[in-house]
Amino acid sequence: MTSALFIEQLLNGLQFGVMLFLMAAGLTLVFGVMGLINLAHGALYMVGAFACAAVANATGSFWLGLVASIAAAAAAGAIVEIVVIRRLYSRDHLDQVLATFALILIFSEGTRWLFGSFPLFLNVPELLSGPIMLPGGLQYPLYRLAIIIVGGAIAVGLYLLIAKTRLGIRIRAGESDRAMIAALGIDIRLLYTVVFALGAALAGFAGALVGAIQSVQVGMGEPVLILAFVVIVIGGIGSIKGALVGAILVGIVDTMGRFLLPSFFQIFLDNVQANTVGSALASMLIYILMAIVLIVKPRGLFPAHG
């Protein structure tokens, strides 16, 4: 194993972690502010991917597709919050789980009805196609590097939004005492809609970015949603910093585990057995990581309160 290959896989893990952060940031905002378990968050990721692919294929412009993904996911999120989610805030978590699971089915069947059962394909924009030469002579796909940079910029932007703006003050206040900010005359319903739409837009944006790496298909959001839940449990519910750190940890541990473990077991087993055992253990690593974090810090690494 060369150092260049190791660094490449490390960057792949960082890129995967950034994509998970875009999913987990919206999810942790919604849960932290509203106390809502939203299983339909992965469906909004899928909406963004399909909107981007459909518009890009129709117009020939990836960038228009990217704008469409954000707009479509945010609009879908706002509509879902007003029509469905708004009725669930006072209900227990089981009702929230059942209702948002129903939304998964509605979005999946609606997407299948609109676009069919076959996957769509989204090309990497020409501006970001091909490799780039990094220090040390390592060639790395420019598009994946752009995802890392954009994800980092969004993380900084979210921090500034939450920590430095009036909207951020209201969001943080909503996490702490929603009854008090409602008593102060702030429209709590509008705040919830804005937060939900923001989380949906982040999920849709993540779906659009990943759509150029893998195929866009019905149900693509559910596996990512599971990982996003792992991320917010590790990082701490309601914490943007925790979502970022947790996502990077999960992305790197998952990617490096799948890369290193099969090679390690080749010392003791033949290639087929080594790949089988290594892949099986690699798929468990993030859950082992989550268990270790919860044993040491039961509320996650950076809980929003305390």
C-alpha cells in the first residue's frame, strides 16, 4: 500500500463525511429546535437529487440543476412542515415516526410515478471534471475536492448563521425555551417552517452533489439517513459542531475500514475470505465507534446543552 493511495482514501473519507454533514446538519437542527424525529429527511435528499438530474438533463446545465435541487427540497420541506409536521409537535415520538415513515412511502411512490423506476444519471460539470494535482504529486478528482471545500464553507456559514445572526439567536432560543420566545411575540410557526426548509435544502443539496458520483434512484436517501442518525448520536443532538465532527469521524472510519481491513485479513486468509470478513467488519465499525462514544459520553461528543 502506497502513501498516495492511503491519502486518496483519506480524502474520500473526508468527502463522504462532508456529504453526511450536509444531511446530519439539517436533521440535528430539526430535532434540536422542534424535538421532531423526521424519518422523511432522506426523502428530501432524494428530491434534491432527482430535481438536479431532471433540470440538468433538460437544460444541459449542472448549475441550474443544483439551484433547482435546493429550491425543490426547500419547497418540499416547507410544504411538508405546514401540511403534516405542524400537527405532530405535541404528539409523542411514536406518532412522529409513523407519520414521517408514511411520508417516505408517499415521496418514493410519487417520485417513481414522475420519473419511473429506472435511475437517472447526472454528469459531473465540465468545469470540475478530471483530476487535480495535489502537493506530493497525488492526483485527485477535482469534483470530490470541490465537495470537500463547499461542505467546509457551508459548515462555516451555518456556524455564522446560528451564532451571529438574529435568526440564529431565535433558533437557539427555540431550542432552549420555545414557550418563552412565543411569549415574546416571535412567530414560532414561521420559525419552525424556516428551520425545516433550511434542513430540507441542505439535504437536497447533498443529494444533488452525490448524484453526480452515483446514480439517482428511488430510495437512495434511506441508507444515508441511517448514517446521519449515527452522526448526530455521536456528535450530540442539536449541535452543528457535533454534526460536523461526527460526520467526519464516520466518513473516515467507514471509508478507511473498507479500505484497510480486507488487506489486513489477507495476512491470515485467502483473498475471497479476507474480502468477506474485512467487508463485514468494516460495515460494523461506525456502530462500534458509536457504542464507544456513548459509553464515554452518553450525550455525544458536543451536546447542544451542557
